Amino acid sequence: MSKIHVSTSINGDAVEYLCDPSETLLDVLRNRVGLTGAKEGCGSGDCGACSVELDGRLVCSCLVLAAEAEGKEVSTVEGLADGEKLHVLQQKMLEHAALQCGICTPGILVAAKALLEKNPDPTETEVRYWLAGNLCRCTGYDKIIRAVMDAAAEMRGA
Amino acid sequence: MVTEYKEGAAGTEYSKRDFKVVGTRPPRPDGVDKVTGRALFGADLTAPGMLHATILRSPHAHARIVSIDISGALALDGVKAVVTSNDFVKQGSSGNQDTLDNCMARGKVFYDGHAVAAVAAVSVKVANEALKLIKVEYEVLPHVTDVDAGMLDSAPVLHEGRKFRNIPEGNNANVSGYWEFGHGDTDAGFAKADIIVERSFKTAATHQGYIEPHATLATMGPDGRGEIWACTQGHYMVRDMAAAFVGMDTSQLRVTPSEIGGGFGGKTTVYLEPVALALAKKSGRPVKMVMTREEVFRASGPTTSSSTDVKIGMTKDGRITAGQAKLRYQGGAYPNITAMLGAMTAFAAYDLDAVQTLAWNVLTNRPKQAAYRAPGAPMAIYAVESVVDELCQKLDLDPIDVRLMNAAKKGTLSSYGPTFDEIGLVATLEAAKAHPHYAAPLGPNQGRGVSCGFWFNFAGNTSVSMGINEDGTVSVIEGNPDIGGSRASISMMAAEELGIPFDKVRTIVGDTNSIGFNDVTDGSRVTFSVGLATIKAARAAIKNMCGRAAQVWGIDADAVDWVDGAAVPMGHNAGEFPPMTLAEIAKDSAKTGGPIAGHHEVNADGAGVSFGVHLVDVEVDPETGFTEIKRYTVFQDAGKAIHPDYVEGQMQGGAVQGIGWALNEEYIYGEDGKLQNAGFLDYRIPVASDLPMIDAVILEIPNPGHPYGVRGVGETGIVPPLAAVANGVSHAAGVRMTELPMSPPRILAAIDGAK
Amino acid sequence: MVKVNLWGSLRSATGGLTEVEVDAKNTGEMLKALAEKYPALDEIIEGGVSVAIDGLIYKEAWFTPIRPDSEVVLMPYMKGG
Ligand code: FES
Ligand code: FES
């Protein structure tokens, strides 16, 4: 089976890869590009652990074909920090102890970032509904919600 | 001051002290790796030349394997090795053999999803192609998946001819365990009651639901040396099992734990690791295996489902006169002790003159159950706490007052045998009663539920080693995978005992060759046992450092004490010397006798039981039967909270898993014995929008068995929500709910039935 | 002599008793004495038990001292999550 050549941008870097027509973006990120920050919790769009942004839109990378990234911009958790400087969301996740095992954390961070780009001042309910596609089995969500609300406040300069 | 302690007398470990590090909330050492995506979990590692392996699974709930023909798979391009049960070594103990047979079916398949063969190939795709070329001839047998049906004489027998210990006459061949606990005369107790309530309850099997599927990477050379990388709650357990299953010495197999993406008990056993190792051995190449989510549901252990009868007698003023429970659990196709733990915990919260619990484990055609947070206790305590609630309702008594009146306390003969030492149940109940939540008004269609919860907490085999570095910092190695922030709490205890700042300590989880043996991360044992061993390893290092200072000062080692991170002369004759800090002693260590280290190995005891009380307000929509959690508060005795954030996190996470168990989660089997909801879409765990904030109130009633008073906190939190939510729903809906999950159709049916 | 309480279902191995007496100064001696006096308990003890002494649960410890007035409870081996 012949492979597809894809030119795309990942976290601001130009990247090229060859992929099978049936391969998902998640598989390519993890297995071909070497970015294992996005996790596979289900492979069916139900857990959000694989969340990335595609041209600024939040997607489950397990549901996106790798070939669809052609000419687009992909952002993953690895692109969140600026060198040594953590993103406010990352900092707040740490401060609020909003992770236990941490497997859901990359997806939650990417999803929360997408939320705050759209809505810098979400209510608790809005945060809860936005993150409803990101399963966390460890924390009961309490500290995650607090971390996101606090990050939003700080990013607004409140 | 170094507190005096006596070896071997666990009850005397605790002494009061002022903490400097313990009880603060520093950022966790693995945090940055986890928020940047750098942390390596089970599926994140690759090796040069690596193969990918996948598993052929049974499509039948119960069948005899007549033959397996792997020749077609082996002939496919890119296939490097195939294994079946023939490639593993027969085990001496029945427990190990069961675990092996669950990894790879031998002779019979016992459930839909049971592994039959595995293929290693150059890609997942080729491996999956090859699976289709394996020909398995099955003789399909009748199956049973329900606990009560499994006990009937007409039920198909799973393990023909196998004898189980201590099973009374009158039970069929699927009953693999029977237990009785209790004391006193229950007949006399019931005779004294003014009111007796007797009810039957059912709970569905639920899955631990860790977000990270099982994953492993194994290598094995022709020299017979092996390496395994795996997400597990216990890498020594993986080493021992995998080595035994492929027939090699444990010393030749090194297991390194990855970061672990949740376990909750479900990663205390092996599924893939021995298979990957056998394939690596056969192919001579590294082999990676990762379960799909569907495989996690179909073939890794859920907890047991249960069917329980409870009878409780009470006087008019709320004193329980007798309690009795009959618990029937099924945990799949192999024997397990979860029903026994249910029978031991059912009435643990109460101080009773007469109590009796009987438990049966029944074998069924479902996956081999695995431990799930306080295994056995949630379903048992759900049934008991539901009946206590109904009694309070019938007698118009306050549910917390009644629990206080009957609460177990120091000196109570527990329902499972021993007499309790210091326990925190009364304090926890009093805190719940005094909390504003308990007095808050309820709206229409709302109900408030209360429940107690209990878990034993375990201790066990533990090894810790620490090195004092020349720059005055400390490196700690522990051997228990960090599942919820334990590296932080271990570093904190090391810093506390040594008298140095938290950020001078780094704790890592070593591989199986780094330090002595460790039991799996289970039974809420890590902060207690590893903490205990860390404190004692620190004391060993302190003793060494005091000796170094004594040498330098030219005084007796006994005349040196350790205060605030420094050696100081003690007593009138010791002489006047300024304190010598850890950093100063470490800097000159090469000149005063060599490296300074401390280590401690122990089979720890004295974990100290933990009680919790949960309060919940629910609103039930009478039109749809949908339940909304409006408010939730957890009260739990932590003994001493080392890092309160992670204690709260355990309490909140446990509560939400319990809420899922109460309202949504359920293994659903069809008539054909196949699992119908093997995915997160149909097996719905709680999501953020289902929940309010979960308030966590930590109580600290020191555990006499730990130097700082620590009790395990990981498990108790999942115990009370089942009954708390059920009691809340029963009040809100005006009808007693007796089956979990309380899905909307079930609640509607109950409301309609009561009309 | 120490009094040992057994969990209910062991009655079948002791001729109906749930409280038995054996001569022992520590847990190892106690388990050995129990197995000698009640051979049917042997395989249960071999299969794994815990012992609670004065309210504290010990798993697999042979040398924990038992005083004549200690509360001793034989318990099944337990595993958590
Ligand atoms: S892995 Fe993509 S949503 Fe779960
Ligand atoms: S922290 Fe473990 S799944 Fe969210």
C-alpha cells in the first residue's frame, strides 16, 4: 500500500511525514513524529486524552486522519510551554495539585487552552461542560476546575 | 529530636511532634514532566527493532478449546512469533496458575474476550492480520454470568472436578469460597428489637476505569536475560509472575515501572507482560503490547457484582440490637476473596453485641475480577447503610445521631474479629453533623444521603534506600509505583526526619534491581509503609552522621543528638561544639569514612484502619428519573495528612468513582454472554459536567502504628458514596432503591411501582 | 496458653469451636500449634492467614510476641486495591 506524504506544522515547526491512508493523527504524532504527550485512552473519541488543536480547533486526534493535517497547524501539549516558562494553565495545574496520575493532563491542558482562547471568562458550569469530553478517573475534577478558573482569572489579569 | 522507638512493637511508633515539612503543600516532583507531556507512561516507550503484538480473544463466553492451528499466522510475511498456552510453564500454586490461565487460556475459554493466542509482528496491522489466520476450533458450552444464577444447581459448571477449600454441603460446584464472621447471639439480638428491616440489594460489576490502557515493552536475549517496562502497581509482582510463567530466574528479569495512568487496584496483576516476554523470547526482538480500550473492558478485571440480603434490628431509640448479612459475589471465572472482604467490612462501623455475616464467591463466565479500591467493601456497606437509613426513616431518627449512638470506637470488638484501637469514626460523624452542609435546606425533589465507610488499610513488604550526597542533598529510592503523588509525600517525610528543606530531596521509584523487594501499591499502603521505611532509613543515616560528628569532635557517639538537620553535642560531658549540619557532614564524608546512606527493609504492620462519612444532596427529576448531585462533602480520618492536597484528591476521586458506581456504571451482558458496553461511550464514567465541587474535610486522629500517625487514605473514599447517593435518591424519589446503578429508567420504574 | 479466636467458617476444621487454646509465645508457634492440634487447619494456614494481636493485624509474621492475656484473632489473608 502506498503511503501519503504530508507537510504540516506542529507546534510551529514545519514537519513532514509519510503515513498510511488509514493512520490517525494520534498514531503519527506518537509513533512517527515522536510526540507522546497526547495519549490514547480509547481510540474512539470518548476520553479526550488525545486532544490537540488543528488550526485552532479542539479535536480528538484519534478521530482525525493523519493525512488531514496537510497544510494545517497542529498544536499539542508539547507546544504549551515557552522554553523554560510554563504556560499559566500548566502552572495552575501544578499549584492546585490538579493531577494525580497525570495521564489525562495533556488532554485537559489542550482543551482548557482552547476554551480560554474562545472564552476568557468562563463560568464554572461552562468549564465543566467544555471539559466534559475529557475523562479524568483520579481527581473527581474538583481541583482541575479550580485550576482552570484560576488560570482564566490570571490570564485576564484579574 | 530523634524520637525513641522500639523495634517490633508497632503500636508504639507514634509520638507527637511539631512538623515543619509534613502538612505543607509543595509542588510534586513529577509535576512538570506531567504538564509538559514529557512523562513516559506505559505506551510511550519504543525500542530499536521493536515488534508489536496483539492478542486473539475468545468470541464465546464459555467453550472448550478443541484445537488451535497457528500455521497460517506464522506463514504471513512480517510475523515473527506466535504464542499459546503451550509456551508457558505450569505453575505450582493454584493462584499463579489461575493468573497464567487468565493471561492465556488453557483448555477452555471462560469469558468473552479471554486470550487464546498472541502474535508478534512488524506492525500492529500485520499482527492483527495474522490473528485472523489462526484457526481455533471451539466446542461451545452453556454459560452463566449472573451471580444468583451461577449458584443454582442447574448452572453450567466452570471448573469441572476442581475442589475448593472449606465449602459447606449444599453449595454447587461454582461456589469457590465461603466465609463466616461475627460474634454474639443474633437470634437473641433480633428478639430484643422493636423493629426489624430485612432487604435484598444488587450491585453491578464496575470497572476501575483507569484512563491508561495496560501497556508493556519486553525484551529477552539469547543469554536468557530479560527486561520489562510496564505500567503496573507493582513491578516486583510483574517480575515474579512473568519470570515464573516463562520459566526463568527472577534475578535475570529486570522490571522498570513506567509512569502509571491510574490503577485503583486494576494494575495489581499481570495481563500482557508475561505474553510480551514469551514473544520476545521466541522472536529475539523487543515486543510492545498495548491494550485497546475494548480489551481493557473485556479482558482486564472489573470488580465483582453482588447480591446481598441484610437484616438489622433496632430499638425505638435507635440502638442496633443485631445485624446480619448474606453476601453473594461473583468475580468472574477464577476464585477470589472479594466476598470475604465484603463480609468482614459490612458492619465494621458499628459496635454490636450480635453480628453475623456470611459470604459466598461464585464463579461465572466473566473476566477474572481484579481489586478495585477497598475491594468488596463498597457493595457490602451499601447494603448495610441502606438498611440503617431505612430504620432511621421508619423510626424518625436523625441518621447521624443513630450512627453516633452505635459507632465503633476504641475498645469495640469489631465485626471481623479484633478489637479496635484508636479510630476516627466518632470524630468523623461529629464533624459531619456540625458541618453547614448537614443543616442546609433542601429544595423540592431533593434528598440528603449519609453513609459511613471503612477500609482496613494494608502495610506489607517495603524497602527504601537513601543516599546523602556531598552537596548536602538527599536521593531516595523507593520501590512502589507512584500512583497519586507518593514521591512528593515520601520526599516530605525524608526532609522532615532529616531536618532539611523539601527541595533538597529527590525521590525516584527504582527498578527491581535497585533495592529490595516491595509489595504492590495496594491497600492504601504506600504513604504508610514506604513512609515508615523512609523515616527509618533516615534515622539510620542520622545515626551514621551523628557518628561522624562524634569522631570529628572526639566524643562518644552516644553523646550526639540530631536537631533541626544538624548533629549537636548532648549532655553535660559532651563538650561545647557548634551544630554540624547535614551539608557539613556530607561534604567531608569521604574523609570521615566514606559515603553516607541509610536504608530500611521491613514487612510493615500497624497500618491503622480508616473511616469516612459522606454527605450528599441529590435532586431526582420525577419525569425522567435523572439524578443530579447538588452538593457533596467527604469527611475522612487520614491519621496525619502528609500532603493535604493529595489526601483531598484521594477523597474526591474515590467519592466520584463511587458516584459513578451508584448512578451509571455497569457491565451489561447479553443473553449470549457477551459484554455489550465495552467502551467509554456506553460504559459511562462521571464527567466534569455531572458533578459539583467535592468538599473534602480531613480529620487527623493519629495512627499509633506510624511515627507521624499516618493512615492510608486511598480506598475508604469509594466506600460511602454508594449508600450515600442511594439514601439521598430514596428520600428524593420517595421510594427505597435497592439496585445499582440507579439509572433513570430504574428510578422511574421504582417511582411508578410505588404509586 | 493463649486463646485464639477463629473466623466462623473455620468451625468445620475445629469440631465446632471458634475459640481454641494453644501453647505459644509468638505467632509462628501459635500457627504451628494450631495446625498440629487441628490438622484440618493446616492447609488453611498454609494457604495464607493474618493474625491480629491486641487489635493490630500482622501478615505473615512468625516472631511477633504473644502475651498470655493478648487478644489473638486468626484472620484470612487480605489483599487490597
Ligand atoms: S483516545 Fe482519542 S478520545 Fe480517547
Ligand atoms: S489524573 Fe489520572 S486520569 Fe486524571
